[in-house]
Amino acid sequence: MFDGILRKPIDLATAPMGARLARAGVRADAVTLAGLALGLGAAGVIAAQGHLILALSLILASRIADGLDGAVARASQKTDFGGYLDITCDFIFYGAIPLAFALRNPENALPAAVLLASFYMNGATFLAYAIFSEKRHLAPRAADRARGDKSLHFTAGLAEGFETIAVFTAFCLWPASFAALSFGFAALCVASALARMALAKRAFGGAK
């Protein structure tokens, strides 16, 4: 929902550091993998009954790396594999955090499962739309272009990266509210998926 609004400020903030890292010979793929490692480290801290503020710090550091990898790629060389690795690592990270909270407290298992199922639904509609829009050579909508220069066709939705990190932050700050937060965000993810399915029906409904 807010990714398009935040895209330009994030790009402006990360561009100088991305350029410095590129000049130092740091590859964008390495930054992507570092971000995943930090995110999985956060999941490990959560699952091991560790301090949730430490976990939150690792989550936020992971997302900073997620913003920096694109800046490094733009300052050096963008590749299709880099785009593939970026979205793959994002999905691994998004799945790891709810799973970690389920491992931390068995009472979180059902809401975590519902949330992960909604992520699966939202992610499937997102990736399938990207595939078929590329097949049909569809131009991105204005709302989609606001997400920046991406390796694949991003479609705007109610539940995007910013909202996901906001919910993960809330999990760490108010762990007793995990169930309510999970069910609420799952509903938002399902709404995003249904809206994207309706968009796909309009865009792909005709034969081609």
C-alpha cells in the first residue's frame, strides 16, 4: 500500500551507500544474501526464545540490506538473476518469521499457519500476474511504476513489503497480540490477492 510512496525516498537514501559499495567491489547478490542471513538470524533468535528486541534489530537490518542491494545493482550492473535472487530471498524471509513465532510458542501455530497460507495466496497471485503481464507485454500501471525499476512486473496491493515489516515489528513489540495481528494481516493479504485476481481477469480475460 505504501511501497510506492516510500520508493523514491528509499532510493535517494540508499543510492550513495550503494554507489560506495559498488566502487568497493561489493556485489548486489552478496548484499541480498547478507540480508537473508540477517532475516534468518532474526527468525532463529525468535524461535530460540531469544530477546525480541534483538530479533527486531536483525529484521530491520535485513530490510536495510534489501534496500541496498538494488542501489548496488543500479550503481554497477543489474542482472535477471539478481532480481530472481532478491524476490526469492524476500519470500524465504517472509515465511521464516511467522514460522519462528509458531516455534517459540505452540499457541501461535494456528494464526501463523493462517498467515502463511495468506502469504502463499498473495505471492502466487503476484508472481502469476508478473508472468502473464510479461507474456502479453503489458505496460505497468502508474501505481505499479511507482514501485521503481524492478526486474519483474510489480503490482500494487494492500499488503506489500512495508506493511509486512510493520506487522513483523508489531510481533516483536507486542508478542501477546500475535494471533490478532496475524489474523488481521492475513485478511489484508487475502483482500490483496482477490483484488489482484480481479485485475488479472480484466487484463487477461480475452483470448490471446
